[in-house]
Amino acid sequence: MEKANKEYLRQLIENTLKKYSDFEIDFHDSPGVKITYIATKKRFPIGLRCGMSGLAEMKRWHVKESERISQTCQYYNKIYRVDGKVMKVECYIGGHDRLSKTYIAFYEDNTRYLFPLENNQKTPFPRHIFVTAIKDGNVYEEYHVDGNQINYEKYGYTEKDKVDYYYINYVPAGKEPILGERKGYFLSQSMEFVETYAFVWWQNG
């Protein structure tokens, strides 16, 4: 799988931040909403990513989406769906009723954006915008933007029994623009990851 084009990554950051800036919150709980939960094991992004990497992370931490959550669970995500589509995610961190982050979903063509709100649920703040893009029923790229930094994942489905994978942690204006990079593939059935290339800047200085 080819590496990501740096100009393309810069455009993703710019476009994502612009969409977030222009976003107008429009979500209201409705009688048709379905609520599910995921215990996050103190890793709040669990359940926010839909690609093979995100699914493998859930399997690795032995967590599943369910219709109930233990009253003693202090770290979990509460997911609201309407007609099968995620519309809102509430992240509870450090307490069963301690709401820390809220994400509102915005859909454009085959791409879903999860835009974050502060815990007062009124004012957006530009951190950890999660984006999932679908093509032919599969996640083909997924990334989250945090200011001028992007963690980008790309998938390829050329073979039946495996999913090609590429990842880069990129900061265009950073002293070390590429903080990390990985290539490999996931085995489709087991979700086991086979790494073929890895780079971490502080290990290669």
C-alpha cells in the first residue's frame, strides 16, 4: 500500500477544521433513538473508530457494544443511533455519571464526522475530530484531527483473507513532521495485525 501524500494530509486537516468551524449543532433526542454502551478501559476513543484497527482494539481489550452498562463502570461511551446511524456519542471518564466529552455526528456523502463539544455541551472545541470514510461498504480511510495534527489510517481490500493497512501520525508544521508510520495488514477473520514496516521518530533520531 502506498504512503499518504503529504499535501493530501494537509488538505484533510484544513477541510476538517473548516467543516467543524462551520458546523451548526442540530441534535435532539427522539423516541426512535437506540442507545448502546461500550466500556472503554480508560481509552475513550474505543468505539469511535469503525475500521479494522478500531475493531481489533476492541477485541484486544475484550470489550463489546451492549445495551446495558454496569452501574460501577466509570469509563464508558454511550452511543445514540437513529435508524442505525450514530448521531451522538457521550464519553464518561472517571465516574459513572461524569460526562467528559460529547460528540455530535455530521454526515456528508459517505463520510461521517464526529465533532466534539465541551462538557457543557454548548461550545465546540477543536480537539480530536474523528472522521470515517466509507467506499463500497468498507472503511477505506479513517483519521482524527487535533489542531494541526492528523492521525491517518488507510485500508485496502485487494485480497479476501486480509485487509491492507497504512498509518501515519503527521504534524505538517512540526520540527519532526512524521511522528510515526506503520504498514502491514490485518487477517480478516482473527483481526491479527502483521506489521511490515514501522517508524517512530524518537527511535530513529
